[in-house]
Amino acid sequence: MKNLKKLIILSGVLCFYIYPCYSQINTPLNDSYVIVLDVQQYWTDKALSKTDSEGMVKAINAIIEKTNSDKIIYIKTTAVSKILSVSFKGIHIDTLFAEEFDKDLRIVNDRIFEKKEGDAFTVNELTAFLEQNNAKEIIITGLLAEKCVFDTGVGGLSRNYDIYLIPEAIGGKSGKSKERAIANLEKKGAKRLKLSDF
């Protein structure tokens, strides 16, 4: 009986000293900025199946709900393609614009940056904002794993950010190509998280 009491007291003392150490571990989710990349109606309609699109947007919304709204960053591509028009009046090249975010995406602030290249880190206003806020950890979500997510991930790693990827919140051309793109980013130093980590 005395040994049992000693064991209980010792357990309590250990918990008292060990718990604060574990509770103060800085997980990537505490201070991370979340980039929501190209989640525009045009892309979610054209690039993904309805099921994949709905699942990705639902996962992104879950992340947005669990993150401080000041740390959510929306990136969009305004000009998505050029169209060649031939008529009796001549030949014209028109630009197709895709301004609107997906109708189901939660928008929690007006921190929206427009990009012209695949790598969102080529946007000077974005990098200036991240610098001013001493951002170190970036979670990338959105479209497409094989293109802009990959390019932005590489761009972030080259600028010494800790880059995190949540596959459920990333869309891809196919399950295989998406997994390959994420695995390639992991080889370069990105880290994979699960949606359940939130």
C-alpha cells in the first residue's frame, strides 16, 4: 500500500513537471499562415470533379475555421487563358478572366493577392506582408498540386519558409499525380499534415 501511494505521488510530480513542457511545444498549426491558392469557381468547375472539388473546399473551410482569420491569405489568378477569335472583322486575342472565388469557399478577410505566375511568392506584396509579420510557417492549400501548389511550395522553400501541405485541402488532376507532386515537395523539404491535425 505504501508503494502504491509513493507511485501515485511520483506520477503526480512527473505530470506536474512534464506536462508544461509538452503543452508549450510549438506545433506548426499555432503560428502558421494559410495560403488558399486559386480556389476560384472557374478552376473548381474545370479542373476537378464535383466530388473532388466539394471535398477540397470543405477541407479548406475546416482549416479556415480553426485558424486566426488574420493568418488566412487568399491568392487568385485573374487572367486564366487567352482565346483566339476569328471573324469577318479580323483576328482578335481575348483574355478570359476568372475573378470569383468558389461559391462555397469561406472568405474571412480581404487579404487577397493576385498572381501572374505559378509561384505565389513572386508577388511582391505577399512576400512583403509575410516579412512584416515575421511569418515562418506556411500551410499551402488549393489548386493544382501539379502546378501552382508545387511551384508555390518550391518558391516558399527557396525563401526558407517551413512549408506544410494538407493533401485533403489540395486539388489535383488525378489522385496519382497529386500524390506524386506532394511527395516531390516532401523530398525538397515540405512537410505533410493531416486534416485531423486541426
